[in-house]
Amino acid sequence: MKKFGLFFGLIGLLSVLGIDGGSAADTPATCAQGGICQLGDIGPGGGMVFYVRNEKSFAVWKATPNAEGDFAFSDAGWHYLEVAPKTWAGGSTDPKLNWCSNTNIRAAWVNQLQGWDWYHKWVPGKTQSGFLAATGFGNSDIYAQNCKTGAATSARKYRGGGKTDWYLPRQTELNQLAFFAGGILDPNSACCIADFPKHQSSTFASSAYAVNWGNLYWVSTYTFGKLANQWQGPDRMSLGSNAPGSGLPFARPIRAF
């Protein structure tokens, strides 16, 4: 009995000293708690992590159609993208939403979108040479400030996990979600429509984060030509290929962290 008493006394002493090796303080933080994330983890906002940024995945991103020309890899800034569950708007699946409550889509605020990006490198009046004007967050924020209702406005109002930085993805971000949803977790190329998955994986399709595969989703960009006034209107993308389409699209928020 004395030996057992000494044994348990020693365990208690080690615990007090914080060297018991089994305390909660030694347990690494989960992705949701701000720790390291892997594809498929649940992030801090309650979404599923569908993109982990590293040099290889970033190179694939840069090879996607209409990728951001001035986007450079860096260890600074965000590292992951998470997608909200399909029930984010209160229904059983993504809602089909109009683009904006404004009836005049030629409104002057469209000019704000030119040159805007995640790092806020905005130059008023900057001429666009690429197909897409900006990254998702900046665009969504501008839309939300100018549209009382609509796809981007609803995405910015979403508060999953208590986070206030949800937004409508742009095409390159939606491209990455398409890879993940299609079960291509480590794509080597994204140069062409042929590279994109043709089906949603059964694992993702059965999850709370499944998308409406083969249907249109809103993209938080306007298309621009080489001159500032050569805009073509809001963008959409069919999840099943990276080609555009017609009809009223679904909406799904994402966030970067």
C-alpha cells in the first residue's frame, strides 16, 4: 500500500510540475482552433478547408485560366481557404440569388472594382489588361456596400463561426474548390478545361459541404477588356467545368485565413 501511495504521490507531483506528458496544454490546436490545417479539415469558421497554399499548389493556381497576373507566392498573409456548408443560407442547399438589387448594372461603383485585390493594391483608374478585375474579398465588399441584396451581399453577411470575413469567391478560387470537390486533391496542372474534374467525388457529395455539381455558381468579379470602360458584366462559372454559362446561379461563401 505504501508503494502505491508513493507511486500516486509521484504522479500528482509531476502533474503539478506540468511534466505529466498528458495534459491538455500539450495537445496541439486543431485547425478550427487556429492550428495547422489539412485538406478536408473544419476551419475556424465552420467551413471545410479546400485549399492549402504552398509553393506547389500556388504554381497550379497561377496556371489556371485567367489567373491573377501580379499574384506572387509568399509565406505572409492567408494560408488556407474554407468553404461554408451548403446550409449556410438557412435552407437545405445553396440559394439561387440575383446578382444585385440595383437595376442599373452600369452604376458608377463598378469602376471601384478595377485594380482591387486581396492586398488592397488599388489604383483608381488603373487600366485592366487581364480578364478578371480583382480577388473575391475586395469585390464582394464593394458589391455589399452598393447592393442591398444579392449574391455577394448575402455572402458578406454570412457569420459562420462568428467570422465576418466571408465573401463570394472569384473564378480562380472557385477553380480550387472544383478540384477539391472533384477529388483531385493534388492537381499538377490547371491549364485547360480538360484538367478540371468531370464529377463531384462521392465523399464530398455526401458531406455537408457538397455543391450542386453541373450547375452555375456566382463569381465575385466583373469581366473587363483592356480599357477601363470595356466591362462585360458579372461572372458565373459552371461547377463541372471552368466554362461560363447562363441562367440564375447558386451562391456559396468562402473565407481565407
